Amino acid sequence: MAIRINGSDVAVPDDARVSLLDLLREGLHLTGTKVGCNQGACGACTVLIDGQRVLSCLTLAAQADGRSVTTIEGLGSGSDLHPLQVAFIEHDGFQCGYCTPGQICAAAAMLREVEAGIPSYVTADLAAERLTLSREEVRERMSGNLCRCGAHNGIVEAILRVAAEHAA
């Protein structure tokens, strides 16, 4: 079997204990995905599996067998940046940049969740036809991704801008 990573098929490691994070960084040299706490508490290793955010440090590579994995390298690159990458730059949604790949991957999945009508803990109107993102909603939905530099305001502004552009 194989894992489709950023559009290319990759063999599942023979060792069933290999984490998706280790496969990406050590096996494939896709170093955009960061090692943070290695315990699932910081979100630096967030990638997308079939469009849903996962913590790659807690996911075995074998669990992604037959599925599609997208890392920050697969969202956009060079002059063809993903809208969230552009917004993070324009709104200073990073300082050291270490958490940024995980933040952007999480935000991409989070925007899909909102579009699908999936409420959060702070969603006020569960019967609304369309969810409206507020700063409080974004902060709640992104709470699993930490930024120790304090760029949260820029991150929230970047996400809100992309959400507004997508809704228009």
C-alpha cells in the first residue's frame, strides 16, 4: 500500500512504529512539519489527512495508508502561495515561524470545518444556516496550536481575512 503525500505516492514504512512526523521529516526530508512537544500538546506538527487536521507526532504512518496527507509544502510554494500563507505574511501571523506551518495547516482545516457547519464550543447559534467566524471562534478553534512568541493576534487576523474573502 501507499500514502499519498503532497500528491506523490510513498510506501508505508516497514516498521509499524514509525510516526507520520518521523516519516515526513526523517524519511522524506519534508522539514516544514515541526517537532514541538512530541506529545500532541502544541500543534507544531499539524498536517492534513484527507483534509482534516491531525497531529503527526501522535499518528502512526501506517494509519495514513491509502489516504492523502498534505503538509505545509503541499499547500502552496514559491510564487503560488496558499491564501493563508499570504495572509500570515501580510498580518504578521508569525515571529520565529516555528509554529507557523502547523498553524496554517490547522487553519486550512478549520476553515473547511466552518464551511461544513461544524460548531465549536463557543458557537452561539447552533441552528444558524451559516457559521460566522468571530475572534472568539477562531481562538477556540485554533486553541490546539500554540505560539510561544505571541503572534496570536496576527494569526487570528490572517484567518479572519481569508474567511471573509472566501465567504465573499
